Amino acid sequence: MQMTTERTSKAMITSEVRTITPNDAAEMLGRNTRNYRPMSVRLVSRLSQSMRAGHWELNGEAITLFANGDIADGQHRLAAIVQCGVPITTVVITGIESDRYIDTGKKRTRADLLRSLGEKNVNVLSACLSVIHAIESNDSSGSMSPMFDNGMMLEVLERHPGIREFTRSAGGRLGILGGLSVTVALMYLFSLKDAELADDFMETLVSGVGPEADPALLLRDRFMRDRLNKGTKMSRRMRGALCIKAWNAYRTSTPLRTLMWRLHGKKRESFPEII
């Protein structure tokens, strides 16, 4: 354990690198009588998943406590430690008197991390990696917004190094269709199934030239209408489902008269799988 102490005019502030066990975390949460924000179950689950997978690292981000033991910053991380049952080593700062300036800095994004590693097209790349993770995770909701942290992102990039070049080469072509990250990520996954056919599918999608009832043309029409629509835009979930349904029909040479994904009602469909 490493500890430093600094006395201000009003308080004694200490910082230490400490391993917090689930029991420690539960005890700290139990003493927290000054809870400033509602607990986000989704955030706790995401952090817990990251900790359980071994992605959590000592990075200087601290659990910060008031002098009386109340939590100024870190309640979600502590709750995640309890949930996953894994001890985590972190910086702990105690003795502060005000949390006025906690969490006021700009949060570092996944794109920022990729940029620091020398990657290009980082905004599109990070978003595409998130979509690929959602598909590979068999997210039953098809939300396209899975629990996804930096460690998971780098693992997906390691498994799919080809997405780097694909975002560069295909991103410019597909930009006219809107919803770039979902479209690019799925075209990349289609190319892993059949590279030549995926290129033909993408060419028809971009050019708008093809036979009647071509699934790629129906998809293009949906995307272009959505792009021109000044009202509510198509969700990432809907865009992904339509894209996969069109590809599946294209790959099986199944002509389509309409392209739809039933999200509600008696004929509600599950999120499609890529074939």
C-alpha cells in the first residue's frame, strides 16, 4: 500500500493505492449517507462485466471520500465490485470537504484512446467496433448499444484488424446512405461471409443500379428516404436489422417486394442473424 498525506487549511487529505474487496466496497456503500446521484443499474453492470473480465486497470482514477466516509465519487465502481465479487486495486482519496469540482473535466472517449494508439478514422472505427461487438455478442435485443468498454473494444480490434482498412475504403462510398457506423460495420461482417458477393451488394447499394426487387435496392431506398427525412430518424437497431435482412435475401437470391422488420405486434420478429 502506498500512501501520501497533504494538509490543507481545513482538512487532512490522504491518498493511497488500495485493493478493495467486495466486503470493503459493501461497507463503504453502507456508510454512504450523502448519495448525490441515483444508481444506474446499467452502468454498474457494465463496470462489473469489465472487472470480471479482467479489463479493469489501475489508472489513477480514484474512489474519493469525504472526511466522514461519505462517497464523493465512485459509488458505481464500488457497487460493481460488490456485484462481480472481484477485488479491485485503485486509488482511494479520503478527507475532502467539497465535491464541487469532481467530474467537471471532459471525459475521455473510446475514439480518444484509439487516437492515442495511432489509429486513423477513430470516430468511425470506434463506433464500428461497438456494432461488431453487439453482433458477436448475440445481443437478443439487437440494441446496437451494448455494454462496451475500452478493453472489449481493443479485443474486438485485435480479432478484426481488417476493419481498419475497411472503414477507410468503404466509409467514403457508404457515406451517402447515412448511419455510417452501422452500415460500414455490417458490410465488413458481410465481407467475411462472402467478400465478392458483399462487394456486389455494396456496389448496388451505393449506385442504385440493379434489377427490380433487388434487396440491395430496397435497402438503399429505405436508407435514402431516412436520410431525407427531417423528422425522427431510423434507429441504429432498425437500420441494422434491415441491412441484415436485405443481405440475407441477397445472398440466398431471394427477391423482395418489400423490406421491413416487425418490431411490435403479434408478428414481431427477433433480431436477424447474418447468414
